[in-house]
Amino acid sequence: MNTDLNHIITQYKNDNQSVFNTWFIDNNQRLKAFRTIRRGVLQVVEDIKNKTFPNDFKGSSLEFVLSCIAEQKQIFVGISHPFLLETQTENS
């Protein structure tokens, strides 16, 4: 790998305010949400396999999964702004 690229990656990982550190590292709440979504999707699959998936979306396992994903959307929107600012600053 290019030495310059290695330097950039190391610098990025060491920046406490970078997306790498604020989004991916030690964020138990976010990881917990993804595990919840994963379990919810598995429940949707089981409901379909067992032919117990309801005709109504309201109260279904799919409604639960989609509400969890919608909650995460706010986190994704919030995290994209600092990343865009970093990218714009570096490219200026």
C-alpha cells in the first residue's frame, strides 16, 4: 500500500472526531440497535416460514423492524454532516 495512503489512514484513525472513531469504535448503543434489527428480521423470516405473518402491518414483526431502522436513520443523517465537513475541508 502506498506510504502516503498509510499515513492518511493512520491520521484519520487517530483523529478522535473522525467518523471512524465516533461511528464505528466503542459505540455499544448503535451495535445493540443493529443486533435488535437483525433479530427482528429473523423473526419476520420465521413468521413467513411458519405462515404466521399477519395480513396487517400494524403490530407485525415487520413494523417493529422498520421502526428500529427509522430510529437509526436519524443517526445516519447526523453522522453524515461531520463527514461531509471533513471531506470539504480536506478538498479545499
